[in-house]
Amino acid sequence: MASETLFSSVKEEARKNYIAIFEQDWPAWLAGIFIAILALLIFLWDTPWGIAGGYRNWGDWFLYTIGVNSKKPFAPWLHPMSMSNFGIFAGALMSALMSRQFKIRKAPPLEYAKGIIGGILMGFGAAFAGGCNVGGFYTATGMLSMGGIAMMVGLGIGAWIGLKYLLWEMENLSIKPLVQKTKGGTFLGVNWDIVQPYIGGTLFIAIVVAFYFYSAIDKTTLGGILFFGFLIGLVMHRSRFCFVRAFRCPFMTGESDMVKVVAMSLIIYGMGSAIIKWAWIKEPMMGVYHPFVLGSLGGGAVFGIGMILAGGCASSTLWRIGEGHLKLVMTLLGFSLSNALTHKFITAYNLSEKMGKGVFMPDVFSWALTIPLFIVFFVCWTFLAIWNEETEKFVIF
Amino acid sequence: MDLTTIEATQVLDTCGLSCPMPLLKTKKTLKAMKAGEILEILGNDPGSKYDLPDWGNKGGNEFLGMTDVDGGVTRYFIKKG
């Protein structure tokens, strides 16, 4: 167009990009790469990424408030994992608002019950495994801790048991579908669909301001963690990134898509951390404390059952709450409380020593062998999943 | 295909359920149907918009399409193969 000005050109380009970023979904493999990079950045910036520790902090606050715990926990806004959790939630909420997908989503009573029970099981399992699907599996594996691999096996076993339950439930319990009330899409008299992106934009600015605020009070590390979490939440929501699928789908539909993505993401994460650790940029034993093998394996199995019942793991619980799912709010409550209580129990009886100890892969296989073995292991997992997709050998339904 | 005039053999309502229940129920219902029959699924979980089209085209079935109706509910159509 002859009348095209710089402004109209920029405006058109911005509109196209907005659609590409917030209206079209991102491919899962891209999210897998982003999440591995963000996890490595969090590791370089501070300490390895985890989620359950933040949930526990919130649970500890509840226990402290009702007088069960006498020791005052860290303030949630000064606790690193709690901060990255806030970030993930805020990122997902912003993403949902920007793509006009935020909505309070109710569920039938049985689903709420499954949400709470799933959360309790996950909190319990995460306490024994020394972390959730992120801290105990994804990050543990990325940090080259043997516990990550043990928890992965446990998660697979748990997913299989959980799926068996869901099949039983489907045959034996009937859930009435929720009658949806058609609500007028207005918010304080304005159209909710138009307002959403502006609230999302405001939230983004608020997170940036929060970063500079933390920086100004000499807590730049925490501000950075909040921001990294925010990016993870955005990536996870836009791609609907779900660790649960990597463990559930091979048994349920046979699909191997998410297995490929998680395996690829872990290879990037693991190799990145190998560089960082081998070169002593960070202390090699950092993030290697998972109770191998009993704690990680058993905790992983219980966690696996829980994540199937809840329909979300530690990370997807956060981003789904950002999208407005009330069922996952129940999961969060169950998770936080049960994780804090189980952790208290484990510490009181000194159980963690009996469950195993942190084993660093290079200490077992040497650095030279760890790297090829790590890659071969995840490539094998992928091929097994692809073979299962074609033959449906492991599909139980 | 015009989705508004489609005649479904069976309707499955998954409103209020979230991942993975809609897909699980779809798979179960479809198993009991005959080849050529059409299943209509109602759902309001955003995840279904990705799951059902992907899965619906596998195993010889055909995903016919989806259309949004009131209250955030989406109608999905799968033809059993």
C-alpha cells in the first residue's frame, strides 16, 4: 500500500506476532528446548530448579499458623522455590489472559476429591523422593543424580497403577456431567474477552517491576528466579507442556509424542549441566541428594499415582491453576500440606538415610562414560515408546 | 463438512472433566461403536482441543471437526473407522 507508514507497518507486524505467540499453540518440542534452557539458566543463576520445595514452604506456613510447627518458615516471597512457583503461576495466568483462555473452571465433586487425594499422594511421594516430577525427576536427571532415573521408573509404575484406577472408575462410578451455566461474558460491564489481554499485559509489567524492586532491595537473585519461573509458566501454558503425558500416554493411547519431547529436553539439560559441572562452574555435587534407590523409586511410584488422579503434576498443577481450574487448586492444597507433614515425619524419624543417598552418575560411570550412557538411555526410551506406539504392546486400554 | 447438520449416532458429554478423562471416555465409548458411526463429544477442557483432533485421526478413525458453542463448550465429531 502506498499510504503505508512506519507506524501502520509496525502495528500490522505486531498484530501478526501476537497471533503467532498467543493464539496459535506452540509445538511441544520447542517448549522442551526452552524449558531445558531455562532450567539451566536457573541452575547457573542460583540453584537447580524445583517446585515441591515451594509447596512445602506454603504447607509449613499453614502448620506454623495452626501451631503444629513452632519454627517460623521462610517468608514465601523470600523463598527461592516459592518465588519460582509464583512466577510459573503468573506466567501461565498471563498467557491464559493474553490468549483469552482464562476462565474459572469448575468440576464435579468426585473430581475435586480426586484432586485433593492426588495432591496428597504427590506431596507424600515427593517428600520421599527428595523432589517432585521436577526436582526429583527432571532436575535430578539433569543434574546427573541417579535418583532421577529411579524416580522415572517409579513414575512409570505409578502412572500404570493410576490409569488402572481411572479405568475402574469409568466402569463403576458414574459422574454426571456438569451443567454449564452460560454466563454473560462481561466484567464490570465490559466484554471479558476484550479486557483479558490488558490484564495480562499489566501482569507482565508487574513482574518486570517486581524484578527491579527485588534488585533494589539487594535480592536480585530472587527477582531473577521469579522472572525465570514466569517464562517457564508462559512456555508451559502456550504449549500445554505436561510431564504426566510422557508417563501416561504410552499406557493409555500409545502416543509417544511427549516421551520424545521429555527425552530430548533431558538430553539438552543433562549435557548442559555436564558442561557446567565438569568445568566446575558450579560445584558438581550440587542438586545431587536424591535418596537412591528406595526413596526415589518408591516416592516416584506414589507420586505417579497421584499425578494421574489429579490430572497434573507439580508443574502442570501450577499452570492449570493459572488457566482457572479449581480442581487443581484442591491439588495444590493437598500437595502442600501433605508434603510439609511427610517431610516433618521423615526428619523426625531420620528416615531419609534409610531410603538411600545421593549418587552422582560420574562417580559411578566416570565422566567419560556418563555422557554416552545418558544419551543412549534416553534415545532407547524414545525408541521403546515409538515401538509401543506402533505395536500398542504396553497399552492397557 | 458442515458440522451443524451432522447426525451423530451417540453423544458423550465430558463437561467439567479435565485431562485425561475426556480422551479416556472417548476411547471407551468409541470402542463399543460400529464402523461408520459418528460420535459427538461435548467438552470444555481446553486440553481437549489438542488431544481429540490428534488422537481422533489415529487407529483408522477419522476426526471430522470441532465447533465452539455457547458457554465455552466445544463439540467434537469422530467417525469410527
